[in-house]
Amino acid sequence: MTAQTPDFWSQINQDFQQKLTQSWGQALQAFQTMDLGGIVPPTGKASAPEGLKFAADKLEHVQKQYLEEAAQLWNISLSGKAPIKDRRFASEAWQNNPMAAFTAGTYLLNSRTLMGLANAVDADAQTQNRIRFAVEQWVAATAPSNFLALNAEAQQKAIQTQGESLAKGMQNLMHDLKQGHVSMTDESLFEVGKNVATTEGAVVFENEFFQLIEYKPLTAKVYERPFLLVPPCINKFYILDLQPDNSFIRYAVSQGHRCFVVSWRNPDESMSHKTWDDYIEHGPIQAIETVRELTGAKEINALGFCVGGTMLSNALAVLAARGQKPVASATFLTTLIDFTDTGILDVFIDDNFVKFRELQMGQGGLLKGQDLASTFSFLRPNDLVWNYVVGNYLKGESPPPFDLLYWNSDSTNLPGPFYAWYLRNTYLENRLVQPGKATVCGESIDLRKVNLPVYVYGSREDHIVPIGGAYASTQYLPGKKRFVMGASGHIAGVINAPAAKKRSHWLREDGKFPADVNQWIDGAKELPGSWWTDWSEWLKSHAGKQIASPKTYGKGARFKTIEAAPGRYVKVRA
């Protein structure tokens, strides 16, 4: 083979630079005309578009960066080495195949450029967020790792297994099509009440909306004020009771609290007309009164998690408006009360979307659990969608057993009127923090009347309840407050048992709660391990004296044992 002259390579590089300049113009035009799901109208124009306009300085920076990185990728590829820093392309099958490595490198360059263009769009904050979200979805879906024809690792595995991986992948695909969602774990290995939700207890009360579970004490004495947990009704309660070693419920019981939990019913068509008021009155308000009556306690302690915390705050405000204060202290975990900072979920909410949902199901109907689950999964598309598409179908792998992901797949429905009220009054109009603007159960809501000690927790990397949104509750609840920030996200930050000795949490002891969460963080101290121990000490200070543990569940004929925990409501699949 004849060696090529320097002039040959000079001409190749010159041609490449010309093509690169052309490709930039084509990329810019494609971005301006791409379908962003109705966020902005496509214009079909390459310059001065009516829909998308760019900040000149940002656009210039993106162009410069694109040309420089493309040239670097080309030069590195000529040397036969193109290191890729992305876990989707981390295997040797990608790294040792020059063509595959170049394909991955080109994709990553284009992805960065598209996201840069999204950030360069000159628009209001909500439109910018929507464009970024739409581009992120498009970028995640078009990764070469998602296609068998381009996935070097899947191709290598197919050869090594003589096609067995492809056959297994097809079986996995057929299985998932039948069950209606992508498998994140081997769901056949889990059973509610058998190896998740196993803390011993009994159902002692039920109505159309929930079952109340009382847990068996693990200590000879319990605190006189019982403890009620209100989980979100958009998920099942056993996220708080996965396995014995990471069960928040079991931990609370082991600390000497007489514990009760609301196990929400998974709605069917018979509940399709239930409203937010129905849920508040017959949910947390009923549960609070039932626990008080059953235990004989004048006051109880309560906890709300996520939407369960929003519902608990509403219940407390309704009770306060009625002149009742049956709760001595409240804990709010990753809870939004002020909906100013809702993070990525803001991309879905505007007046037109809310009106559409109100017309669609405001007077009746069900929001299917799988619709909610899919929405939350696509908030992190690479981790919670395409990762499993590639593993399950292209590589023919079975996802490993993971209790949290099993819970994540065990979705719940929502009544349409409940959902429509929630969208308008919280995410769209943020009425809960405006005194007198929201009416719940016939009462005018005013959080200034919810004057009790509160423990507020937020997760630093939470993409559903941003840390600023969780912290904002401290600005509206007038009682004595304690705020803690945990590491990790919406679930992993909460479910962090002390024995695991994982992650950190942040506290500050000066009692100051500045308006900006970042100012609070600046004055906070990082502490190793779980926040559970700090919360436990706080709750004990509000739990009263210790008394002998009850020997039986319930109380008399009215609150007798209905069935063993976790009860039948939680076992109903959407």
C-alpha cells in the first residue's frame, strides 16, 4: 500500500473543515425547525426565525465550542484512539472499535451542542426549561447505544452467545409488552407482605379511602403520643417499609413509638369522582381522629411524605380553621407546600395543560398509574428508561432484584377530580401559601394558623421536590422549626437507614431560616451518615412520657383487627 503524502492529509483536513462549517449551519437550521412537541412553533427558516431566537453571545460560544471539539474528535480518531467518558459507551466493545468509538464521540458532541443551543435560546424561563426538556428527551432517545445496528456491545454479546442474547431480548420485550411497562427489576422475586412490607402489624380500621395499620411494638414501653405516617397516595406506603434493614417504619417502632400508617386504596372506577376534599376529610383528618380515639391520646405526632405531606398540611390547616389542634408535631419529608420552585415538573404545567386535564377528567375519570409512572421515569430518561431498554432487549439481560425499583413499578391510579384540583391549586396557582385563597373541606386555608413544631427534610439532588421547594415550607409554617438537608435524591435520600452508614446530612443550630435555601446551606454543617438519628431525637422530645406497650392491636369492638399487615388495599395492582 502506497504511503500517503502530507499534501494528501492537508487536503483531507481542508475538506473536513469545510464540511464542518457546513454541518454547523445545517445543525442550527435543524434545531430551529425541529419538532419540540408544540413548545414553540417550527418556522422552516434558517435565519431570524419567528419561533426560536438565540442570544448572540451564547450562540457564538456554542458555535466556537462545536468547531473546536469536532476538530479535536477528528484528530483523535485519526490516531485510532477516541476515549469516551460516558457509561453508556464505557465497555471495551465500544472503546476498542474505532468506528463505534467515533460514532459515540460524534453523538456526544452533537448532544452537547444541541443542549448548548437549547441554553442559548432567548426566551422566558419556562419556555427555556421546556426546550431543554424536549431536547434532552430527543437526545436520550437517539443515542447509538439504543439501536442494535449501532450498539457495539450488544453486537459483540450476540456473537459470543451465538444469538442467544437476541432471543432472550425478544422474550423480555414480549413479557414487557404484556405487562405494560419496561421491567426495571425481576418483579417475580418480590411479593408484598412476603419480602417487602413485612413489619409486623394489623389493620385496625378501614374506609373507602384507606386502611389504618397499627404496628406491633418492639419495645417494652412506648411514648404516650402515638405516631401517624401519611404517605403519598400517588405511590404505595411500603416505600417506608421495604426490607427490615432499611424500613423507616420499623426504625420508628424500634425507637419506642406506637406507629400507625395510612395505606391508601388503589382507586378503581368506583372512586373516579372523588375529590381533593374527599381525600383530606376521609384520609388524614379521619386517620388523625381514629388514632386519637383508638389510643386515648389527646394529641398525636404526624409525618407526611411527598404529596402525603402536602395533604397533611391541608388537613392541619382545616383542623386549625375548625379550632382543633390534635397534632403536637409534624414532620414533612420532601414535601411541597409552596409550589414556586417545582423543578423539572414545571415544564408540564401551564394554564392550557391544566384546563385540558380539567375538561378531560375534572368531573370524573381516572388518571392511570402507568401514566404517572412513565412521566416520572422520563424525568431521568437515560437512567430510568433507555438503560433498561438496552439491557433487557438488546443485550437480553434480566435486571437484578431491587426492592426500591419493584416498588417504583407498583403504580397507583388517581381520581380525576382529585388530580385536576391538585394541578390548579398547587402547581399552577400556588394557592396553599396564600392565606384565604384555597378552600378545602369548606374551610379557608391559612397556614399561619398551623402553629406547631415541625421537622422539615429535603434531599439535595431531588428532581421531583427540589431542595429549594422543600425548604420553602420553613417560610410559611409559624411554629418552631428544624430543617435538615440529606444527600442524594427523592427516595434514596429519605430511605437511608443509620446502619448503612451512607451519605451525609446538613444541619445548622443557630435557628435562622433565611429566605434563600442557599444562604441556609452556607451556614450549615455537614454530618456523616443518616439524618434518621437526628429526627428520632427530635421526635422523642415531642412524644411525651413512656408508658407500657399495648398487648393487643386496636381497641374494643370498634377497632378490632381486620386482617394482618400489610392489608389487602396495598396488594391491589393498578
